[in-house]
Amino acid sequence: MAMEVTQILLNAQAVDSSVRNHAEENLKQFQEQNLPSFLLSLAGELANDEKPAESRKLAGLILKNALDAKEHNRKLELVQRWLSLDQPVKAHVKACLLKTLTSPALDARSTASQVIAKVASIELPHKQWPELIEALLSNTHQLPAHTRQATLETLGYICEEVSPDAIEQAQVNKILTAVVQGMNATESNNDVRLAATRALYNALGFAQANFSNDMERDYIMRVVCEATLSPELRIRQAAFECLVAISSTYYERLASYIQDIFNITAKAIKEDEEPVALQAVEFWSSICDEEIDILEEYGGEFSGDSDIPCFYFVKQALPALVPLLLETLLKQEEDQDQDEGAWNIAMAGGTCLGLVARTVGDAIVPLVMPFIEENIAKPDWRQREAATYAFGSILEGPSPDKLTPLVNVALTFMLNALMNDPNNHVKDTTAWTLGRIFEFMHGSTLETPIITQANCQQIMTVLLQSMNDVPNVAEKACGALYFLAQGYEDVEQSSSPLTPFFHDIIQALLNVTHRADAGESRLRTAAYETLNEVVRCSTDDTAPIVMHLVPAIISELDQTFTAQCSSSEEREKRNELQGLLCGCLQVMIQKLGSSEPTKSPFLQYADQMMTLFLRVFGSKSATAHEEAMLAIGALAYCAGSDFAKYMQEFYKYLEMGLQDFEDYQVCAITVGVVGDICRALEGSILPYCDGIMTQLLKNLSSNQLHRSVKPPIFSCFGDIALAIGENFEKYLVYAMPMLQGAAELSVNTSGADDDMIEYTNTLRNGILEAYSGIFQGFKGSAKIQLLMPFAPHVLQFLDSLFMEKDMDDVVTKTAIGVLGDLADTLGSNAGILIQQSLSSKDFLNECLTSDDHLIKESAEWAKLAISRAISF
């Protein structure tokens, strides 16, 4: 087999599918029958300069895929498989890989670089292959240049793959030295310099110690800034990418370089080619992100000991930065409004301007208004569009007091432009800007309303008429209406300023969904999203119109099943439409089902809706399944005990959803729907509980299921226990150990990153909700003694959470609630345990004095329950 491997690899890329399939089958068999020999022959192929480029490249790719996979569990299997290979086999493969770095063939070198990094990511954390870094570093002093280029590329990939603690600081220093030397202006070979610059980008996470040292940091910054001036475009672009990464990783170290960086970025934004200019703008967007985060976190109140002070770089650069960004807005592309994925210097400049406005607030307004006033009425469409874009970009950040007088003047102008401007691009941006006005400058929290009796009619006329415009303009008009409706969400339930227009709005949006071109520019989706928002924010006086809409949407959903779909594109369109219509019905169920006068007339449609939702499960689309499942959950909540009649037929789909590990969002939503059904049916869910609990327990013990589904499953235990009360007895022996195990894992978060801490808090909350439901479910039952053996563990869990001091407010509220539930259900039996627990008293006192009124409320209830259980 090893003899013919070249031919098989070439055949695996053949045009003829039978030749290709046969070769793929051969490779699969070879790998299964003799893995060591398979890997050796691939490594040999890759390292052999006599072999064809195509077979070498594929050999490298197959090697890489034998070491790594996207799916987490598969990845772990491959890592174990590699680690358990015989030492001589691994040594030979690694030698071939290192040898390939000296090959004159670029593809082979580049593939070998990636494979070496994959091996390093497996071996270095296990303290294996200690000689790798030294071997690579010895290459960086060598000629020919192509070996240096490949070696620097490899070092970059290793830094991307391996976590910083897997490499000793002494080696990190040597890697950085080699990389920075490769970036130096004295390096005559551009490929080497580019590889070094890209490697630095990946190595920045390793450079904490080096950035803390003034001399080393100065040197690195100097070399990066010099590289932004290279004659080679790709090197300039890569160097600016390094600056962007440095701005977020080492913001607090930038003060002494910021003036030079401003000069470099300004020159690039004005004069350089677009790929470089985009990164130069991105640098300032990144600085804004950092400063917005700091200012939000500290609320602008800096005490002497704040860990990350804000340097106000954006504020200092403002007078020079804003004109620079405004200039970019005039560099639009002719058709960018038609292309969804478009990104260019004008769009980057506008995005950055918006971030600057959020960073500095009112200070931006006087710097931007002259540009708007000068350009808004110019004959050249570029100037009108840039002025409109500038105005829309600064509406979030400055105070309403500062903006209201300007918006009042601009509104009439914008409405006229949306109707009458001859240029499509200007109309698109105008509709977007109106949406931003309604999003940030309209709503119950603002002192002076922008939308009044006087202008409401004109606004509605213009928006509804613009929905007949070309798709990209119509889509933005839908978006503006969305925010307009949202602003009236909090008006008292009897009447809204939109009431007189309600019928026309609904009709206009339905017309948009039926447009032949509604598939372009996300138009159909935008129309349904807006329809949903208009319904959600509607008031009692328009309920009859919403009620009329129900049979119309039901009939549209019904029609999707009769349409013939021959192509996969048509099927995809149909699935998307089914999802949108289910989403629309869900909003109506929540709206009409939540108010007594409309609830019973509305429920006459329940049978029809349920039948259609179940038919949607016949499609192969995860999105449609999610939306149908959410709609069923809303229907269960609304129908209450009457939902029981659907259970027999619905149950199999519920079970299917709980088994859907592949589309884990469907699984998570289905778990939520089980909770809705528990609340609707209460004790009547009992006949289905064995099946549901079996599946939930299976899901928890599976390592194939995405971790985000596990917290809602625990909460669901609580929902089931609340619904069936003491009948939960037979599940205690399975559920409690699961909860106990998860609780122990969720306590210790030392060394965890923000994502992990957030997840851990979600998990804790799910576990606590389970305990809460179980205690409440058993309350007043003769069987409460069954819970006694678990009480010490629950109290211990609460103790350790209190000691860890990293609960968020949601967890704190649930935790103190559980303490109350435990006392409330177990009574005097629990009293002694609570008195013995380490921190119940401190925890309770802390919550009683909390600023969060929900925590306080929960704590007051717990205090009452505890004092009943003991004289506390």
C-alpha cells in the first residue's frame, strides 16, 4: 500500500467520481488496518521533493486531520490516539515534518508548518517534544530564505495552537527575538518579513512579561511601527493587524506610543490602499471598544486604586480623528447597498465614528455637525449620503438634550429625502438613519418626544410608502418601523399613537412579505420581524385587528405545505418561511393569550395551529423546528390544562427534540417547552414523565451534547417536581446524585476565564432551580422525610457558593430562595441543620441588605421561612 500511496493520493483528487471514491475508500482502509504505517507513508510523501505537489499537499492535509477535529469529543479521541502511538513512529513522522520546512515547494512547507503546530499542541502540554522550539530557532539563522520563512510561519502557528503556559518563558523570549528580528527593516526578503509579522500577531498572547519590560516593549513597538511603512502591501497590512491586537491586549501600555500611532494610522487612512487603511481605522475602533468597556465598568468614577484607568486616548485624538473619519465616508462604492457582505473604508469609517460617539458622548456633536450641514444638500450623491451616514452614526452616545434640537430639524429633512432623493444609496442610508433616530431618540424614557401628533402622520405615510421601494430601501424602512413600534411598548394598554395607522401598517407589512423580490436584502425576514414587533407592542384597542390576522397567518402556513418544492433552494426558502410564520404565530399567541378578553376567542384557533406546528416537524430544518417548538411552548402556557388533549400526538416530537444533539439549540428549546407544559398541565403531565426523565438523564450523562443545554435540563427537573409533587419520589435516586455531582463541579472557578465563569453561574442557577422545584413540590406531603438525606449537601453547596464570592445576582437570588424553600418544606427538621451550617446567617444578612430589590425580597421570604423552622 505504501508503495502506491502517491497514485492513490492523486486519484483521490480525480475528476472522475468513481476513481475518486475508490481512492478515498483505499485511504480509509489503509488508515483503519495499519495506522502507524499510514501516517509514516503520508509523512514520507509530504517530505519527498521528488513527488508531485498535489499528492504532497493532500498527504499533509490528511495528516493534519488525523490529529485534530472541530468536534470536541472527536478531537480528544485523536489526541489520545496520537499519544498512544509507538515512540519511533512519532519520531519519524516529526523528523519528516521538520525536513519538509527546507523544501523549495511552498505548498508542502506551508502544510508541514500547520501539521507541526498540531503535533506541538498535543505534545508540548504533555512535556513531550522539548527539542522542537530549539530546532526551529536554529533554522531562523539559516539561508536559504524559504526555510526561514517556513520556520517563522511554523512558530506563528504554534503560538496560535498552544496555550501560553505550555512554553517556558525563556523559550518565549527566544521565539519573540527570532520573530522580531525577522520583522526588522534590515530583513531583505519580503516573504520572511511577512511570515515574521504574522507570527508576531499570534505570539502577542505570550508576550505579557515582555510587554511589562520597558526596553523590550519599546523595541517590539518600534519594529511593528516600522513594518507599517514597508513598501510591500501585505507586510503593512499584517503590521497594522498587530497594532490592532496590541490595542486590545495591551491597552494600558500604549500611552507613550499613541501620538506616533496616530500619525501612522492617519497617513494610512488618508493615503494607503484599502486593505491597509481598513486596519488603520480598525485600530481606533478597537481603542474605542476598550474605553467603552472601561467607562461602563467603572461608571466614569475612578478612584485612585482602579486597576485599569482609562487613558482617554479617543478624547485626546478627537479634533484630529473625527475629520479623518468623516473624509472616509466620501469613499463609498457604487453598489455597496445592494451587497449584504460589503465592507469598505466608508463603512469602516462610519462604524468607527459611531464607536467614537459612544466613547466621548456630547463632545463629538460640534465636530460632526458642520460636515453634515455642508454636505447634506449637495448635488453629488456621495456628499449627501456621507452627511446622512455621519448623522446616523452619532445618535448613540451623546445625551438626548444635545441631540433633540438637531433631530427635530433633521427629521423633516430625512423624511423628504426618503421620498424624493433620486439616489438609491442616499435613500438606503436615510431609512437606516431614521431607524437609528427611533431606536435611540424615541421611547418612554425621554423627556421631550421626537414623534408628535403633528409629525406622526407624515412619518407613517413615508415609511409605508418606502416599503414599496427597492428591496434594500424597503428593508431599512421596515427596520425604522420596528424601532418606532418598540418605542411605544410601554404606553398604557388602552391606546397608542400608532392606533389610527395600525390597520395600514399590518397590511403594508403583509404586502411586503408577498413581494416577488422579498427574498433579496433580507426583506421578507425584516417584514416579519417588524410585524411581530408591531403586534407585540400593540394595545387593547387594536386587538380585533390582531385577531383578524391570526387566520390569515394560519392560512399562509397551511399553504407552505401544498407548494411543490423541486430544488433544494426552494425547500430552503420554504423552511425559512415556515420558521418565520411559526415565529409570527408565537407572538400572537403570547399577545392574545395573555389578556382575558381575547384569550377564549383566540383559543378557537388552537387546534388548527397545533396541527400545522406538528406538520412543520416533518421538514428537515432546524430553524423551522425551533420556531415551531417555541410556538407550541407559548400555546401550552396560554391553553393551560386544555393543552392535555394534544399531548398524545405531540409527545413523539417532544422526544425527538430532546434527542436532537446535532442541533443542540432545538434540544435546549425543547427542554424549555417541557417546562412550559409542566406549568400548563401540572399533575396531568405524570403519564409522560418516565419518558421525559429517562431522556433528560441520558442527555446529562452524554458527552456528545453541547454544554449549554445542561443548565436548562436541571431547571427542568425543578419544573417537573413542581408539577407532579411527591410523585417525583421515584426519580430522586437518579436526579439527586446528578445534581450533587454538578454542584461540586460548579463550585470552584479559580483560573476560569469570563466565558467559563458565566457558564458556571448559569449551571449553578439551573441546579438551584432544580432544588427549589423539588423542595416546593414536596411541600406539605407525607413524604418530605425522603428529602432529609439530601439537605446537608444542599446546605454545603450554598455554603461553598457564599465562600467563593463569585455568584452573579441571578444566582444569589435563587440561592437564598433555596435556603428558604428548604426551611419551608422541611420545617423544624431543617432548623437544626441550618443553625449548624457555616454561613447561612451571614449569607441571609448580606442578601437582606442588598441593593437589588429582587434579592432583598427573596431574602425576606427566606428569613420568614427560617424563623418558622427555628427561632433564628
